[in-house]
Amino acid sequence: METNTKLSVGSALASLGGAGIVVGALLGAGQLGRPWSFLVGFVLGVATGIGSVLTISGLVERRALR
């Protein structure tokens, strides 16, 4: 994956995942019911984690290319 692609996809995933976690906490995602609250939290956590890793990897590659 190219550096610019990593940065754009990673920042989008991290932003959407982080916003989803905040909005989910405000709207009561923990009140959804046992399996659904776990799935929503898991998916948002994975999206945020993958997005953070992709963004940091893209930044490191961009720095190494200079």
C-alpha cells in the first residue's frame, strides 16, 4: 500500500472509530443488549486500532523517504 493511501485510509478509520466510540458512549451503546453492545464496541475498537497503526506507519514511511 502506498504511503498516501495508508495515511488517508488510516486517518479516516481512526477518526470514524474514535467518533463512534464517543457518540456510542453518549447515546448509551452499552444499553443495547449483551451481544450487540459487544459487537459495536469491538468493531469500533478494531477500526480505531487499525486506523491508528496505518496512520503511524504512513507517517514513518513518509519520514523515511525524505
